[in-house]
Amino acid sequence: MTVAAGIGYALLALGPSLSLFVSVISRKPFLILTLLSSTLVWLVSLIVLSGLWRPFLPLKANVWWPYALLVLSSVCFQESLRFLFWKLYMRLEDVLDSFADRISRPRLFLTDKLQIALAGGLGHGVAHAVFFCLSLLTPAFGPATFYVDRCSKVPFFLVSAIIALAFVTIHTFSMVIAFEGYAKGNKVDQVIVPVIHLSAGMLTLVNFASEGCVIGVPLLYLVASLTLLHCGKMVWQRLIESRNQSGPTLR
Amino acid sequence: MAMGLPRLVATAFTLTLVSIFLPLPFSLAGEITSIESVPDLQRLMYVAVDGYPCVRLLNLSGEIGCSNPGLSKVVAPIIKLKDVKDLVQPHTVLVTPDEMEDFFTRHVPLVSNDLSFASKIGGVLIESGSSFQQKLKGLSPDNMFPQAEFSPYGNVEYKWNPTASSIMWKAYNFPVYLLSESGMSAVHEFLSKKERKHKTYTSDVAEFSMVMETTKAGTHNSEACLQEGTCLPLGGYSVWSSLPPINVSSSNNRKPIVLTVASMDSASFFRDKSFGADSPISGLVALLGAVDALSRVEGFSNLKKQLVFLVLTGETWGYLGSRRFLHELDLHSDAVAGLSDTLIETVLEIGSVGKGLSGGINTFFAHKTRVSSATNKTLDALKVAQDSFASKNIKILSADKTNPGIPPSSLMAFMKKNPQTSAVVLEDFDTKFANKFYHSHLDDLSNVNSSSVVAAASVVARTLYILASDNKDTSSSALGSIQVNASFVEELLACLLSCEPGLSCNLVKDYISPTNTCPGNYAGVMSGEPSSNPYLGSVSDVSRFLWNFLAEKTSVQKGNTTSVCSKGSCSRTDQVCIKAESNKEGTCVVSTTRYVPAYSTRLKYADGAWTILPQNTSDSMGMVDPVWTESNWNTIGLQVYTVQHSAYDNAVLVARITVTTLAYFGIMVAKSFITKALKQD
């Protein structure tokens, strides 16, 4: 569909991430490192999962429950990896804080911690977009376009870019929720992240039905906006809390 | 806030449950082509279509055939011919077999005077198969009198080929492609998908890669393109063999020769789909059947005359084979060592013999070049042979006296060279062609009757025996022992006239390793230097098969010792190495079988390049020779895909850039908000 369309689809999937990167992440080198390492962790998780599922491939294309199993197992694995990632981050936070103490610099602020979580989430999201959307985009730079029978209203590349954008949003903000949830011991936050991830994954199975993408994709965006809202609420709460906390000490 | 959380959690749980159970009611009916990799996706997007192109051919005065008009691929939306109405931009027209003749004779000539339709044809796709209507009417893209400029008599307006449309001799400035069966189903499947998609934003296009080098180089006739090296002359290798083998070293006691001629090349509008079943392959198969029958007869060396079998190629393009053969005879060259012009007493050509069967009787017509004792002998021999069959289902009749002369055949070239030639051509028609598909892509196996070919082979075999023994009182038992193997003839027809089994049939694989399965009986180009001992890679599959086959059938076994040969050379000079391809190690047999190059007498090969010799009044046929050449090309292919309208693409790009910038601003707002909130203390 020509170079214009190809760039268009790439921007759709990764445009907002690019904006986020430019405005927040690129200011602090440590955030860039965090982003890269979380991308790596996500890719490694994919490699492990593909290794586990290799004997069962190729899956029969006209039954949906093997795919449900695939999604379930992948989500479980990735959520446990997320917990491990958080543990590693806590260790790192301790190291950074003690280093800061030694050179008499301030410790990590709340905003710093939130930004690190955001970078981690963005890493996951970008990896997802690159893997599931950008890697398929090379033919889109040629003259032809492609329509899938089961989603015949929009080109295949457009649908895949829209879905990738939704997942980028979900991954980015659920990492923030998860880190706060683990740090504060908040059960709700801890549970909601896997639930969101799982439901998003399962919603993609709706696309199997004929014209299912008409229902599946809006629902996916509903989940994404829910994630965004919950994250926003949580961050706002924490900011108010920390302001109230730090307020009395300054006075 | 506390109230909001349980609500959120509840919503999330409901969503999960819903998402798990939502796919259940949807059925997953319908085919899924699973895409497992990006190359798979590309293959689904760009559908390669199988077919046969029409290519660019040139002669001394101009060009014929088809090609891309410029240097780039032609991309044009596909439209059916019946839907064509007021086109704005060039389209690819999809033509059914019924509409083909009409399209080229009526719509396309409007090209030169009616500019509106001309510039609207981007490319043409012809569907394969033929309708019942077509089978009744017939379709021949050749002229009414094919190769009339070589006729030895004056009446060139005589309509030998009544179903002629002459479309293959015109030049077209757009690519034309004949779709194969698989190609046609691919295109139809592709077009049917369109009904389910957005018609307004997409169009299905065909992309033709048919750029001819002569168009690129701007050389538009044979002389210019041969000089630039952007084309090659048409030609090939004819094969002759003698039964029994001739002792080349002893030039005395040479017996008079009875020469039997057939041709192996045909042509059609589409380069690679020209089986030429009735014209001329039926004649070739009859000759091979006769050779096979005669090879089982003992005592040929005791007969009074020498039999020589000659299979010519390039006959469709100005009688290249016969002209070059006669020229080589004049030069007494190596290619024709053992033969001599003066020794050839009579010539019998086997033309189209595949349609002689009617009402259980096979009828053939003997057209003679002139009245002479030699032709009378041939006609008498044919009559005796006809009567020798117990079943009495073969009839040989003399051609109608109102015919202006012999029909278009290699004998026209023989006559023009030497008007005293005594020759007879055997055909399945009298006053006009019985073949309604002369030089058409539809002249295939279904257009010939194998029993007609078997009958022709039988009568020719016996006639040749009678002529060779020069004794009209040949005993019926001797004649009765000459039997043509009908299953051999049928197998050979399937090998040379179909793609399954085609040239990978056992019969052919016994002698050679074919490079293609589908026999393309188009003469092809002369690659490399022409010689009587050519590099076998430049010789076509059919020529090599004929050489090996004739060498084996006309060979004499000197005792039981058969030596093996590798690299194609035998110790004795009267031996040739046959079957050296398939078995890697061939067998040496005593046989006189040679290749004779077939190319225009106006061409000369020197220092790796072809040059056109000036006109020579002693070569009357060279004066009217168009000197056909074929353009070179890089790739020829066709693919179809769907294209989005550019307005849509640009809208997509604009939308995305908007989304990205909006997101950027949103983030900036959030950042300033957070900073403000933090600074509030």
C-alpha cells in the first residue's frame, strides 16, 4: 500500500509510544535502560513460551480453545515474570538509594519511581507492538493491500496496528499499577493487572468469528481505557498522599 | 475513591468472564488459510498467475506480437470485456475464449483510428478453454493463404485457410496473456473476493512484467536488433536419417533416394502454447510410426532405392528448415554428407493427417507438384498400399484438379528452388484445410484422431517399401508384414501433444533427458553457432529425441557386439552414440543420422554475431524472406493484487500523524499537571 500507508500504520501502533519516549523517557538515561531491559525480558518470555508450545504447533485453525489455552499460559507466565521484574527493581532501588545516601544526594522521588514503572511498561508495550505488528508490516510498503475474510471492512494491517496500539496502552499503564500494587501490598491492584492482561488476551479470540473484529476491537479499547483510568486514579491518589506526607515535614 | 475500586474490580471480572465465554456462540466456519510467516503473507497478497505470453517478434520491415509499451511494468485494474464502457484510464481487459477473435479483429483495429479505446487497453488476459460454439466455428490466427509469398504458383488469393483472422501477424502495443487452468481459477477467485470488500476504496489490478529488450533499445526491425544484440533469429535443428545407413566413404554405387519429409514446428498467437497437433505433428507422428514399422523389415540393403527421412523445423517462419537443407545440399556440406541433389528421385511429404477419419473410413488426399513419371509412380504405390489392407478402411484420392497447386507445405520451398521437383504431399484435406484451428493454441490432442494417424502411418510405410523395392508386383505377404504399432502411435501422440505425461513419458525418457515436460512445438531461436555437430544444450528436446529415435530405428546391428560410448563419440566413423543423455553411457550403433541447422539463408553467423546478407537474385526465396527474429527479455510474469486508492492511504497517514501529535500534547498536559500537583506543597 505504498510507503505512505506503511509509515502510517507504523505510526499508529507506535506513535503515542514515540511521543511518550521523547517527552518523558529520553530525558533520563536510566529510564532508557529500564525500557530496553524490560523489552528484553518480554522477548525472552516469548522465546521461552514458543519453546514450550513448539511440540503443539501448528494449532488447528478452526477450533478456538487451543488458542485460549495458549493465551492463558502466556499471560500466567508473563505475569509471574512481571513479579520477578519488580523484585529485581526493588533490589535495584535499594542499591540506588544507598548510593544516593553515600554521596548525599536525594533518594528516589515518587515521580522517579512512577517513571521507572512507566518505562518498564512502555518496554513491554513496544516489544509487543514490534513483534505482533511491525514485523508483519514489510509487505505493506509495497503496492498491494490485504483484507482478511473474517474482518473484511478494513485492511489487515490497519486492524493489526489498532490492536497493537491498544496493547501498548495496556502494557504501559498496567506496569505502573502493578509496581504500586506490589510496593503497597494492595491486593486489588495486584490482582487487577493479571485480570486486565488476561481479558485483553481473551478478547482477541473474538476476532476468530466472522466480522468479530467489529466487536472485539472496541471492547479491547474499553479495557485499555479502563487501565488508563485506573492508573490515573491511582497515581493521583499517591500524589495527594505523598504531598500530605511531605507537607507537614517541610513546615 | 474506595467506592470506585470495588466497582472497577467488578467490571474487570465481568469482562474476563464475558471474554472467555463470548467466543463460544460464534462458529468458526469457513476456510482459513493460515499465514505462518511474512513470506506466506506476501504470497497471499501478490498472487502469481500462470499463463502463456504473446511475445515480440520482428522481421525486416517491422514487428509483430505483443509487449509492454515502455520500460516498466504495466499495472492496470482488471475489468471484464462486457463491462467495458467509457473507460478513463488504461485497464486490463479480461476476455473469454468466445470473445477473443472478435476482440482482436474488431475492437483492437479501432486502436489505430479510434484513440479512445486504444489508450484504454493496458493489457489483455484471455481465459483458457474453448466453448462448443468455438469448436464449431474454428479459430485460426494465421492468414488465408499461410506463407503465400513462397508459393510457386501465381494464385496467392486462394483461401486454403477459411477460418483465418490473421491476428498473429499484427503488432500490439500492450501485453497479452493466455491464462492457464490454474491461472484462470486464481484470477476468478481473486475477483470474487471483491464482492465482500469495500468496492470504493480498492481495485484489483494485474501487473504485467513483459518488457522486451527491443522496445527498451528502440530497435524495431530485424536488422537493427541483430546489430544491437537485442534479439535472436528463429531457427533450430532439423534431423535426417537414412534407412539403411549410407556408406559415406564410398561415393560410387549410390542408390537413388526416396525422401520422406515431415515438419516438427508449429506456432500460435501464444509462444508456449502451440502444440500444432494436426498441423504438422500428426504428420511427424505418422512418419515416426512408419519408420518404426519399416525398422522391423529385413533386407533393406537389397532394395533398389535408398530411403531417407527428413524432419524439418522452422517451416512456419519462412520455410527455414527446407531452404537451409537445400542450400546445404548445394554446398555439399558435412551436414548432408552422403546425400546429393541429383540422387533425390522423388519426395513424399506427410502433412496434416490427423483428421482423415470420417464414417469409419480414413481418407487422405495426394497433392502432387507436377505431372511426371516419378509422381505417377508415387501415386500408383499409394494405391497399391491402400489396397493391401484387408480392412479396406483407408482411401487415397488424388487432389482436386481445380486446386491452384500444392497446399502450403515444405514442398512449396522445394518447388521454388527447383520447379522440376517430383513430389507428393499427403494431407487429410482436399480443397481447403480440414483443420479449423490451424496455428491456434486450440490445435491440441483433442483435435486429432489417433486412428487417422495410424492409418496414414500404415499406408506411408507400405508405400515407401513399394517405392524402395521399385517393384509393383510386391507380394502381399511382404506388404502384409509391415504393421504399424498403434499403441506406439498413441503413446507418441500423448508425449508430443500434451503436458501429461508430455515429454516425461517413458518413450521419450528412454532416449533423452528432457528439459521441459510440456512440449513447446514452437521453433524457438538459434542460440550459438549453427553447425552440423551442435552443442546439445542448444538443441531442442524434440530434435534430440528425433535424432536418437531415428538413429536407433535405422541402425543395423553388426553382430551382437554393442560398445558403450560416453561423451558422445564412437570409435568408428560410421557409428553414432545414442541414448547418451539418460543413461549417461550411450550405445554405439551403425547409423547415418545427422543434425542440419535450420535458419534463414539471408543470415550469417560470424564472430559471435548475426549479420544479414544482402539480397541475392539467385536465392529467390531469400528475396521474399522476412527474416524473423525474436526479442530478448529479462523476465516475463503476471501477478494480481489489490490496491488501495491513494486518497485512502494519504488519509491514513494524516490520521496517524494527528494521533501521534495529540498523544504528545496529552502527555505534556499530564506532565505539567503532575508537576503542578507536586509543587503545590
